[in-house]
Amino acid sequence: MGHYILHFSIYTMAMIGLIFFALFIYKKFSITTMSLKRKGIIKVEDALGLSPRKTLYIIKAGEEKFLIAADLDKTTLISKLNLQDEETEKIAEE
């Protein structure tokens, strides 16, 4: 009986460890992480979580930047950001 309990507990701990390892690998290589890292025309430059369900994103598409609000139900374009303002700020900082 004691031998059975020992084997059962060892196998159970091994399975729990395997599940946690698989979860770690999944989170590290999930689709959202990979999509943010890939090089392409569209990039997420910055994100600000306003609440667990709402997030503001600055998206760069080619040479244009957009401010987008994302919710569970919908995604809304707030405005197109001007690159001239950003360039003027960089020149003023120098």
C-alpha cells in the first residue's frame, strides 16, 4: 500500500511539473507575443492598459501612426497622429 502511494505521488508531481512547463512554453511563444516581435509593415509601438478590458494602442503602419482604443467588444480609431509634431519635439530636445 505504501509503495502504491509513493509511486502515485511521484507520478502526480511529475505531471504537475509537466503541465507548468507546457504553460510556460505556451506563454513564451504565444501568438500575441510572436505577432508583436515580427518585422512587418504594421507594428504596435506602445500600449497603455486603462482597465482589464480597455487598452490604448499606438500603431505604426508604414510611415503613419494611429491612436486606437481596444475593448472586448470593439476597436475604435481615435485619431491619426501627426509625425510633424513628433519630429518637432525631437528637434526641440536636441
